[in-house]
Amino acid sequence: KQINAAEFIVEEEQVLESLLEEELEQEIDELTDLAAAEIAAEEIAEEIVEEEIDELLNLAAAEIVAEELAEDIVEAELDNLIPNFDLSELEIDSLNISDETSEP
């Protein structure tokens, strides 16, 4: 009976080791799955951030273009509203006026 008891103990140890190995394998699989899910989530987050940055850059570029167009429109409108003066004529007129006032 002692042999049977020793064999039984050895068999029980093997069963327990096998169960422990299976449990460890399951834990490793779960941790691996969690790590893979975390990596996938980080990659998705990076893609979202990259897309948002691209959208913000596009909006900024569009805003710059709109501001430049608005400036061009304002300049064109001002050019249409204010006639072009020949400054050389104004200077000549002022010289003529000063010449006229200096005469007695």
C-alpha cells in the first residue's frame, strides 16, 4: 500500500503541476490579450490625434487664405473708393501757392 500511496502522491503532484501550468498559460494568454488590446487602443488614439492635427492645420491654412482674400478685397474696395491722386501735382500746387503768397 505504501507504493500505491507514493504513486498516488506523485500522480497528484503531476495533476497539480499540470493544473498550475494551465492556469499560468491562461494568465499569460489573458495578459497577452490585454497588452495587444492596449497597443491597438494606443494606435487608434494616435491615428485620431493625427487626424485632428491635420484638420486643425487645414482650418488654420483656410483661415490664413480667408484673411489674405479679405485684405485683398478691402484694398480693392479702397482703391475703387479713393481716386488716385498724382502727388507730384499736389506738390507743384503747394509750391505755386507759396510763391504766390510771397509776392508783395
